Amino acid sequence: MGEMFAILVFSCLVIGALVVGQKKLENPNNSEIIYTMQMASVCQLGDGPVEAALVRQSGNLYRELGVFDDWRDAIAEIEKAFNRAKIDSVAVQSNTPLKFECTRLVYNHRGRAEGKKLGGAIVVAAS
């Protein structure tokens, strides 16, 4: 009986977390959890050259995208990579005039390549 109660409580917590996350995603005033196609409209980077990189779920470098003349070009490349990886929503970790950083919402625990999959992106103003 106690095991069933624990499973029921855990299930309610998981469903509650998913509902809260979905509500944040659907809220147009929320800029913390967004769809990947909203990155360009939310990004606060200033004009000028930027450096961009993709990051693995483990936090290590996935791929260096290089230097771009404009942050919009960097965000477009990041959106392409996220679309290929079937990432449709992200959590914005940092959004300042000098840095834009986002990570995937759901950590993918599947397969031997766990941690090696695309996990996020960083765009920083080039110095």
C-alpha cells in the first residue's frame, strides 16, 4: 500500500512539473523558457561581432561555430543545430548585452551517448 502511495505522489509531482513548464513556455511575457524560434526576438546582444559555440549536455564543447559579424547570424546557425537535434524549446540561462546562453529543457538520458548530445549554446560579444 505504501509503495502505491509513493508512486502516486511521484506521478503527481512529475505531471505538476510538466504542466508548470508548459505554462511558462506558452506565456508570451516569459523570456526564461522559450521556443527556439523565439531566440532572436528575446536576445539582448548588442551590435557587432560575436563568437558562438554549441555545448554538450555534459557541459563540454560540442562544436565551435566561430565568429559572426552579427548576432542574428549566430542565432540562425544555433536554431538550425537545435532543429536538427529536435530541440524545440530552451531555457535561457543568461541574456545580457554581452552574453546569450541557453540550454535544452529536458536532459536526454537515452543511449550510450548520454551527455554527448547537444545541450545548449553560448553566444558572447567578441572582444
